[in-house]
Amino acid sequence: MVDDKLSYKSVYFIKIEFIICFLIIFFTIIKKTNLTSLFFALSFVILFIWLLYILFCRKFNKSNFTNLLLLFAILLLSLISVGYSAYSLPLTFDYYKKHIMFCSTVIYLFIISMTDINQKTLEFVLKINICIAIVYILFYFFGDMNLFANKYITFNFYNPNITAMFILQTILYNFIAINFYKKKRTKLICLACILFLAYFIYRTGSRTCLLSLFMGIVFMLFFVKEKKRKIKNYIASIIILSPIFIAILYLIMINSGYIKIFNFMVSEGKTADSRFAIWNFAFDAILNHPVFGAYYQISDGTGISQMHNTHIDVWASYGSIVFILLMIYIIRIVNDVNKRCETKMQKISLVAFFTVIIMGMGEAALFSGGQGIYILSCSFLLFAKYDFNNKLIVG
């Protein structure tokens, strides 16, 4: 458990980050790009201040200190990789933007591992996500719906897939809210939000997100019924590593001709083998630049790239050492959280985080490209750490 003083003050940072996340989504939807960029940049500033607060106001136990060392190693080595792959060429801020988003996600995971949530903040996060859902619904019926390729909805995000990833996580928070609140009126509002948002994901054409949603809800319902069943740490570790396993299996199936089993990954009108070229390209980059990665090469020097798989993207961008350290880092944090998962609600929340990890098998936005998406993604672990038996929620 974290210090009471730290927890008390950290909840303000959580609220600020979720307000910023709401504003990023809102201003994206209404096409106020300048304001979107402003709050996107502000999220980094708040994150850095929050990290400094923890570093200077918290005593670390052995596990926390190990995670801190891993954090610094990942940040430092990834920065070296980004600079090394470019040699001595002049670089711009845009070149480092993807790396900044990667670092933000890694830092936020550490902060979450050091922070406990209280009931008021937990309810605040759920209400924010209900509000986000309502914004999507209202804009769908009353807003200016420009369609991607005259078919797919984007809510003015830069492509349908990133739209689906944001919507998926709001669905998961609303599912948690259904099980969290006791009043039927609140449950019905959340259920209505889930149904509308699931339809919106269908309209984005992102089958990766649809599959992830289906798997997430099924596993969540399992723990609704099986309250005493624990998630084994080795199962959690396999899930965390699953995006790289899926990608390798995918490439094997492509070469063996059994690609039809991956039809679920078709999106934006692409064929089932649409990931083959980019993942094959990424693995070639890994083989050619195994230690420091190919951040510069895979983006043609722009820094703007993503390999449509979280794990492949990190591996290709920053090299094998950073990738291995990141996997160890995430597994350590998740296993520490899993030790505290005793109640039904905690397990459902942990499965929500696993759903985001599974989503990474076909998209890489968690570590590259999602404006503030890490706030939604990693905060499921806060819920997984919260003791839902403290108070009966009647809202």
C-alpha cells in the first residue's frame, strides 16, 4: 500500500489527467486541433510533475525500487536507440514525438504501480467515461459525420482504427460501472452507452477492436460468475506477451497458406494478409538492427511510424534490450497488481487492462500514436488495486 499522504495528493493528478483525456477526445471530435494539441502537450507536463512528486515524496520498497531502475533503464536506452539510429543527422521535435509518447506510457505505468485510488476518484473516472460515451452518442446523431473512405466513422480522429481503440476503452469503463453501481437507472444508462459504442466500433471497421472487445467481455463475465477464481501470474504473463506470439503465428500462417483464420484482422477494406508486409518489414529491421533498433530507418527519418502491433513496434523501434526490459517491467507491475486482486471487481478491472494488451496484437497506439490513450489504458490497473469491499456503492 502507498502512503496515505501520497495517495491523497495523487488522486488530484489522476483527476487532472482524466479531465485532459476528456478534453483531448472532445476537441478532436469537434475538430479543434489546436486545443487538442495543447491538452495533449499538457498531459505530458502533468505526468512529469506527477513523477517528480512521487520520486521526492515517496519511500521505495525493494520491488518499487527495482521497477524504478527498470524505468530509468528503458527511458535511457530507448533515447540512446533513437539517437543512435539517426547517427549525426539533424533531428526535429516531430522526430522524437513518438518516443515521447512511448516514454509517457512507460512512466504512467510506474506511477500507477505507486498509486492507490480512493472511492471518490474511482467514481470520478467512471463518470468521466460515461460523459465521454454520451459525447460520442450525441455527436453521432447531431454532429458533422465525415466518413473515412465514404464508409467508416472516425469521429474526426485521424483514422477509424484509433477511433475504435478509444471507444473500446470507454466501453470497458462503462462495463465496470454496470457492475460497480447498484441503482438500475445508472446500470441502464451504462448499458445503453455500451450498446451504442459497440455499434460505433463496428462502424469503424476495426475487427481487431471488435475481437478484443468480445474476448474482454467474455472473460469479464466469467469472473462475474466465478468470484473466487484467481488469475495465475503465468497466465497474466502469457497475455502480456501475446501480441508478439500472435504476430509470429500470423507470419507462419501466411507462409503456410492458412491465412483465412486471421480474417478477423481485416479492417478499412484490407485483406487478411494486409499485416504481412509491414510485420515482415519490421522483423527485417529487427534482424538488421537487433541491439539499438531502427527508429530512424522504419520511419524514413521522420519518426512517424507504427508497426500495427505494440510489441513489434517497440522491438523494431528501440531494439531487443529495450523490448526485453519493457516486457519484464510490465509483467512485474501487473503481477504485483494481480496479488491484490481478490474481489470480482478487481479481477474485472485487470481483465480490462488485458483487453487493451490483446488489442495491441493489431494496433500499436498504446506506445505510439494515441493522443492520451495511455491514460485510459493503464488506469484499469488502478481499479484492479482498489479494495471494492471497502464500501457498498449505491449511486
